[in-house]
Amino acid sequence: MHLVHDPDGAARPLATEVEYAESILEQGRGLMFRSSIPDDYALVFPFDHASRQFIHMLFVRFPLDVLWLVDEEVQAVETLQPWRSVGYATADTVIELPGGTASDVSEGDTVRLES
């Protein structure tokens, strides 16, 4: 599974190691308590429908780039700092990446999962 950024038909991988947080417990824990994640890693939070999704950085020890998507279209992109940041936007999918990974991702871009 790969996470691909496709802003204008020139797709490039954002992550090649993709993990899903599907259960309430997995989504609640997210990346808390981990000491690090690989550079090519993504944690994907799938939801049944688009609604306001809140991300916090309590107990997260490293910066994250967070993407909020609706139907693969980026609604918001934010870099959150360890321990003190929060972010929210409407999404049916939220993706957490290592800080700096999504520096060229913009609202309106397409980000999709490919097998």
C-alpha cells in the first residue's frame, strides 16, 4: 500500500509504509507514546462520512504533517508540533505523516491510497 500525492497528474509517493487506525482504540491512541516513525510512514484514520475531525499532539514526541481529506481531495494541511498543537477540519479521512513530508501538498490537491 502506498500513499500518493497527485496535484497535477504527476503522482509521487508520500509514504510506502501505511498503517490504518480503524478501531476507536487505535484512533484514540494514534501516534501517542511512540518514540519515532519511519520517514516513509503514514497513519490513516478512515471515517464513515465527512465530519469535523480533531487531532491533538498530547504525548506525541515528534512533529507531524496532518492531511484532512474528503473523497481524496485535501481540505486542510497542517504541521503540528509535539505535545502542544491541535488541529481540526472536515474530513472522511485523516492522514498523519512525519513532519515535512507534506510540505508541497496544498488544499485542493488529490492524495490517494494505492495498492
